[in-house]
Amino acid sequence: MSSVLYDAQGPRAKRRNILYTVLFLLAAAAVVWWVYDGLAEKHQLDWAKWKPFFVGTQAWETYIWPGFQNTIKAAFYALLIALPLGALFGIGRLSDHRWVRVPGGAVVEFFRAIPVLLLMIIANAMYSEYTDLEPDTRLLYAVVTGLVLYNASVLAEIVRAGILTLPRGQTDAAKAIGMRKGQTMIFVLLPQAVTAMLPAIVSQLVVIVKDTALGGAVLSYPELLASVRPMSANYGSNTIACFTIVAVVYLALNFALTSFASWLERWLRRGKKSTGAVVGTGPGGELETIGAPSLNMDDGSAA
């Protein structure tokens, strides 16, 4: 039976695909066995090397939890600053005024082109040279600064793209009821673009969480990944076990973030479908919300 997109496979093609599948599974099994045998030969799978993570809480309290806290702290501060800054530059790039649009675009393109690790190193050197910050505080500031400068420029492009995806009629309708451009952006365009931008924003948040590891690798910022070295040294060179546990923690954290974002996106979409409120102007020209009756989808009557 043929499809519009492709012809149905014949007997020879089916046999060939089955053969390829079997060969791939055998090759994958061989790779898994090779990795397992190599780790077992070097005693990396011995229970003694994994025991600290499953018996007692010392490894978690001494190494993993403090590193996790520092990772969350740097990522939270970076997002807290980068998100409004990125929104500001993204909106600025859409300005009708050349003196706003051109400098904003130059800043975004400049910091987006520089690796985040280089920004962290430069920030650390400048804080060390021109401030009297304590070493721990200086490292946190350097990591957050690098993350903010890079991710704000990326978020600016996300915001700009999200706003540009909206139909032109949204802006025209806002102008028709007498809204100024700033009011149109705040009350009409941004709220509608949030839902479209949310997956990209959360993806960038995941990038921020992972990029904190760069500060630990180069600047010795005591984040989650940096806890592997002292932890492995203290528990008998169980490097594979330490990296595995840290990777699982990263997976759990990022999965929680993406799951929350998915729930939030569904909630926002349901809210948009259920609301009947529109924005209009009052007698004095000020903005006000005009409620509209919601429709009962079961019987078609107004609630």
C-alpha cells in the first residue's frame, strides 16, 4: 500500500531494514559491554566507590548540596538580571528611533558573539583589579556577570522574534482604539508573545544552569560540577561514580525546569482561551479592562 509521501516497502526492503536494525543493536550492545568491561576492570563499579552516595548523607551534605546551592544561586541571579535586560534590549531593537535601535543592536550582537567563558574570565580579572571583593563573592559576581552579558543578548533576540511573530493586526487594532506605542507593547504585544517565547526562555534557563559549570572549571567557583574533584579525592578516586551522581542531579534539575515550563505554558494557554477580557479606553482616555462574558462550551450559552 502506497502513501502520498512514500511507497510502501517491499519484501526485500523489509528484510534489509530488519538486518540493519539487528546489526545496530548488536553494535550498541558491543559498545555497552566494552564500556562496562573497562569500568569493571578498573574497579570503578565496585560497591565501595558507590556506597558513599547510597549509605549515609555525608557526601551529599558536604559536597553535593553546597555545590547545588551555588549553582542555583548563580543561575537565579543571572536569570533575574538577564531576563528584564534582554527584554529591554529586545524591545529596543524594535524601536522606530535609530539612536535606540542601532546601539541596542550593537550591544546584543557584540556580547552574543563572545564566548560566555571569556566573559567570565574578563569579569573576574576586572573585579580582582578594581574592587576589594572577597574571593568567594568575586567569583560569584564574575560567573553571574558573564552569564548575564551573554544570555541577555540571546534573550533579547528571543523577545524580538517572539514579538515579530505576532500578526500585524494586533498593533493596528491597538492603534485604532488610541493606544500609544508603549501601551501597545506592554498591554497587547508582550502578554501575547510570552506564551510563544516561554519554551525558548526555559531552554535558555537550562543553558544558564549548565554554563555555571564553566565558572567551576576555570575560575574555581564552588558549583555542583566543581564538587567532583574534592569528593573523588576524599572517597578513593571514585571519579566515575561522582560524575554519574552529579549528572543525575543535573538531569533531575533540568527535567524539573522543563516540566514546570510545560505546565506553565498549558496554564497560560488555558487562561487565554477562558478569558473574555479586552483592553479599552475609559471616558477620560485612560486604559481599562472591559469584561466579556465567557461561553459555556457544553451548551453554547454565556456564563
